[in-house]
Amino acid sequence: MRLTLLPAALFLFVAPAFGRTNLTGDIVNGYPVITSLDLNDTPANAITRYYFLAGEAQGTILYHVPVFVARGTEASLDTGRKLSLSSAVHGDELNGIRVVQKVFDMLEEYVSAGSFNGTVIGIPTLNINGIMHNQRNFYSSSENGFLTNLNRVFPGENPDDPEAGASLPEGYAYRIWTHLWGNTSNVDVAVDLHTLSTGSNGPMWAYADYRLPYVARLAQLAQPDIIKIDPGEPGSIETTWVENSIPAITLELGPPVSWSQPLIQRGQDFVFRLLADLKMIPSNTTIEPDLSNTYVANTRTDVISTKAGFAEALVEVLDDVTEGQEIVRVYNSWGDVVESVRSPSDARVLQVKTDPAVEQGAVVVVLVYNSTQT
């Protein structure tokens, strides 16, 4: 492995060479800074921590993204699978952070014993900008402040190509996709961990594009409350993987801006079922997902309020509702009912708005159900 001892900022303008890990020579909080990752350079039978240099903000503030790499035996780069676990692409969605941390803590036992077959790349805090601002989006200072949904710009735009005209978040996404994930060369299965956004509550559920092999199995291994069979969102991490023939799901882990220990545990348990299913850790049994409490849906409906005011939900997450049932009541400032919101169909409640203050057009409840129409 060659150490390139140049100032870290210089690497923001020079595309790293493929096929090796580029170290800037900088150390942050005791860990080396890299601008690209080659798994051949990471130590076998070890968990290594890096900071990945993903971008530069105004005033030359550098964005260092924490990265775990768990590698098995020397042979496991060829014999084992390569899993990506990413979390917090939205800065207010925090349960997945603890899942990634706990998974790598538990992986130490397998890795140090030489019984781990494969590689896991873990990014606990992908959108450090959003986390810093305690909100969903990526804030950039252009035009006196601009908010970007980082989960709609993957695989990004090359910031080192003047003709691409990449924005800061687009360049940030490009570096992660191309130089950390290796444009799929470092990953062959992926899980992107989320929660609801601020102001909403929901269960554990998976978005899964069943058109790609193994995606259905991946979602079932999570044993979520709901599986939403879904074609994906252009620019999202999950869909970008799937479009590149990498099985992936988005796994939502309940409410935002908090750590729910039961949901964190369920997320952790899922990852170890997945590792066993991929034969990355020893297992004497065939993994059979328990789907007895999982509702599988193919249609989502966002139910909105047509009036501004204060919304009172009359249903809870995972309730079953019938067509025409009153599910939300909207009041004005005097406490007068200005709208009775009713369910448009028989369905199950996926999300409920917890912030009562609503404006016209606000989504107050999200429903899922099975439609026979395709």
C-alpha cells in the first residue's frame, strides 16, 4: 500500500486512482483519512476504521465520513460476499446509526477468531452535514442556503469534471458511490437504514424492488412489520444499487430523532440473519424468516389534509382501517372541526403525523394495501 503524503484538501480536486486505497496522510481522531478504498489494502481478520474525505464546504471545511471495514480471511475477498450497511443519509434518522455500531461491535468476535467469510463496509453517519444541522437534508450555502435530499442525487456528479457542474451534495454522493463503494466493485449486497422524518411515526418496514433476484429474500430476512413492494425512487441509494444489479433494500426503523432500543435490536438481529444467509458467519441452520406478523403491500396512499389547522390522528400505526373510516380530525384555532379526513380504501396504517400543526396539502396519514391493478 502506497502512502500519498499530500495535503488532504488537494485530493478534493484530483480524482483518486482506481485499484488502491488512497490515504491523504492525515489522521483524524486517531484514524487515517482516505479518499478511495481498495478492499485488497485493508487488513485481513480485522475491523479497520477510516475517515473518508467526501467533500469540502465553504471556508475549506472538510467532510470526514466515518467508515468501518470488517474483513475476513485473505481468501474471503474471493470466497465471501461484500455487504454495505449505510445509515443516516437523512440527518434526523438515527436508529440505523446504533444498528451499524452494534453490528461491528459484535462482528469483532467472528473476525478475530478467523471465522468471518467476506467483507462488510459500514457507514454509520453518511450525511454528517444533516446530522450537524439536526435535520433531514444536506445544507449547502449557495444562494444563501439550499437544502438537498441527499437520497435523491446518487450516484452523484463528478466534482473533478468541470463540465459536470456538480453541486456540493452531488459531488459528496459521487465520491461515496465511486471511491468508497467502488462503483459497485466493493459491494454485492446492500442495506440502507432509515427512519421516518421528523414529525411522523411508523413501524419497521422495508421498501423492496422484487424485480431483482434476492431482493425479496433480503426484505423477508428483515422480518419487518410491513414490506412495501416498490419500484424505488430515482437517485436513492437503494434504487441506484438495484439499477446496477446489486440486491438492496431500504429498511425503515420507526420514529426519527431518537434511539428506539427494540427497533435497534430488530435491525441488528436482521443483519446477523443476513450474514448467516450469505454464509459470511458460521451457522448450523437454514435461515427461515418468520413472516407471521409481516404485512406485504404493493400500493401506498398518502392521505392529505385539505385544510390548515391542527390534526388529531384517530388511528395508530399498524391499525387496519376500512374505506370511509374517519382517520384524522382537523381543528382550527378555536377548536372547531374544519375537516374530517377519511380513508380512501381498506388498508393498513404505515405512518401517522405526530406534529399536529398542519398546512393545506400536508400528509397526515400514509396507508398501504394490496391492489390488483398493475
